[in-house]
Amino acid sequence: MKFCSTNNTGISVGLKEAVLKGLADDNGLYMPVNMPRLSEDTLKRLPELTFREIAFAMAQPFMTEDMPDDELRRIVNEAMNFEVPLVKIDDHISVLELFHGPTLAFKDFGARFMARVLGYFTKDLKQEIHVLVATSGDTGSAVANGFLDVPGIKVHVLFPKGLVTKIQEKQFTTLGKNITALEVAGKFDDCQRLVKLAFLDQELKNGLILTSANSINLGRLIPQSFYYAYACAQASKVDKNITFSVPSGNFGNLTAGLFAKAMGIPISHFIAATNVNDIFPKYLETSVFEPKDSVATLANAMDVGNPSNFVRIVHMYNQSHSAISKDITGYRYTDNEVKNAVKETYESTGYLLDPHGAIGYLALKDYLKTHSGQGVFLETAHPAKFMDTVEPIIGKKMNIPARLQKFIEGHSETTPLSNRFEDLKEYLTKQK
Ligand SMILES: *Cc1c(COP(=O)(O)O)cnc(C)c1O
């Protein structure tokens, strides 16, 4: 399969190049030149398949020219080694729990898959690959855990000292092995600036292979389409008219849902559920896309003022605002609405939402007031990751899953770094 850039449909690269580069040379995002479609036979058999079988069927059209089937099967089986339960909330609404991976958030799907794909593409290199990632919290933990123990790859996580929650920090500072946590004296923006400068530094790249595991990488996007297909396969035993509500920030998750629909998965509608950083719902309403500085909210992984995958969505719909708004409806919610939803849902159903999932749930409920059919919202993180927010809302201590407890009890090790590029350069030069 060939991939073009959202800025230039004339570009055509293979999957390997798209994954290794992340971003096209013209700064566009990679997209399949032609979206593949599953065969009618595969689509019909979906309800009989396991999650991993569906994942393989969804990934194969993208990968087949760059990777033998048995390698892809191994990668899918290793990466997708946790449950993806679809849990019924009431007669019309189910929740797809995407938090059963090692860092208790949906980013595990993308990070674990991409790590293994990158490992495969670089396995014949004599040299080590160095992955640099700047994080404000969740990305660092998913990427670090995704790449843990992948041979030939070293990960360097840059995080702002004192500005990441304790739980988040524990998830990437306690791993050791091929993962190093660099504690930067500065803000997230400093971390991001340092990473960018490293990629631009020719002297550094001379003798050192640097890559990023950015969320716009196709290697992270493609695996996020698997669970839409799986949820439909489970739910289609009941109903074929399924709406997905997706708590969104950079819109990678929702874009992956659009991939699944384009591949033939029977999805009737999408809901773009956001916090008050509502750039995309505003676009749906006004047809104007106007990025802004982000505002801090309780659903902080969705505090995004310029959603990076927007260009992929308009590319898929040939820039047609009316076509996009036919398939996607937007809703936004305030922190107060989120708090009330967490509390009320817990009290009336016993189900404990995290702040991100709560936004997906609210949007789905509002949509189903005027539409029929079956709805699924994505629960993108385990509520225990946000226990400092959730416990005061429900007025109770919550159970901490064992894998999270293990991180909390782990021993942190970090390497201090100033916010000057010279210091990062010196550190990286020693890796040569
Ligand atoms: C990253 C993240 C999101 C937002 O996903 P996008 O693909 O950026 O839209 C939502 N919820 C949680 C918990 C996240 O970590």
C-alpha cells in the first residue's frame, strides 16, 4: 500500500517510510492513497472472530507489502495481549473499555503496536534506534511501556519536572531497562522544543538514529481502528445501527474510527465529544476551523487547541464540510457537567467513569435523545488514573488495579536535564 501526504496527494511512500518518518517532508500527515475495504466475506464473519483475528484482518491490507503475514500476526498477538470488553450500561448504551492495557489508557493500543512495527522495520540495522518523546503525562507512559524490552530500541522520555501527576510519572520513571526518563527543568513546551531541536541537529544525527513516536504516526493510528470493528462485531448481534461517541483531543481516535467505517465496518454515526476546547464541534457548526490556545480542564488529555488529525479528516472527506457534518456530530461539556456525570452515573448505575469517558457518555446520551439505535462510547482511561479528581466527586476511596499499584510502589529513576539544548545534545552524544 502507498501513502500520500495530506498536503500533497502526489507523494507516494511505503508503510516503512511513513512509520519511520512519522511526518511527511512537506509537514503533512500520511494517509493511504486508497482506503482499503475488507472483503464481504470477512465482514460477514466478523462476529465469529476474536479481537486478535479482527486486528489482523484490519491491519493486513495496510501492511501486506511491507511485512509477511506471520510477522504481522506475531506483532498483533504480542501487542494486543489484553481484554477489550464491551459493557452494557442500559438498553441503548454500552461502553467499550479501552483501559485494560499496561498503562490503563487507550494509547496502549497504538504505542504497543507501533513499537513492534518499528522494531521489525529496523531489525537489520546494526545500530540502536533512539526514540525521543516529550510528554505532559499520558503519552510518555504509553510509549515507554509500549517500547519496553523491544530489542534494538532505546527510549528517552522528556518530561517537565514537577508538572506531571505522581501516578503518570511513576509509569515511565520506574521501568528501567531500555527506558530513560529525563526530568527537564522547564515546562512541557521546553521538552517539545528540545526534541524538535534534536531532530534538526545534523551533527547529532550523524552517527545516531533518532525517531519520534508521535501520536500522528500511522503506526499508532492504524491499530486504533481495530477496536471499532471488534465492538461492532460484538454489538451487531443485537443491532446494525451503531453510533460511536469518542472523547477527543487530537482526534486520532476518531480518525481511526473513520478508517474502520471506510473499510466497511457498519458504523452509522460518530460523535466528537470534547471538553471546552471545542475547536472541532465549532467547526461542525460554523464550517470555520479556528485553533486556539488550550484551556486546562479535568479531562486534561483532551486539552488540545489545534487538533492535529483535523487535516486527516478533511482529507478523507475531500474538504467537504457538509459530508463531514453528515457523519459526525459535536458536543462539548464543562468541568461541572463532567463532575455531575461521574457522580450521577456512579450513583444510578454503579459504573465509575473517568473524566474523559464521562464526556463520551454525556454526548452519547444527548445524541440518543433525538436519534434511535445503539450507542457505544469509548472509555479511554481507567478512572483510577484520575483518582485525585474522581474520589472527591464520589466521596469514596476507589479500588486501585494491581498493575497501577505496582507502578505506584515502583522505584523512580530519573536523569535531570536543564532546558538548554546543549545539555540534551551532550547527553545524546554519549549514546553514540
Ligand atoms: C489522548 C487521550 C484522549 C484523546 O485522544 P485523541 O486521539 O487525541 O483525540 C482521550 N482520553 C484519554 C484518556 C487520552 O489519554
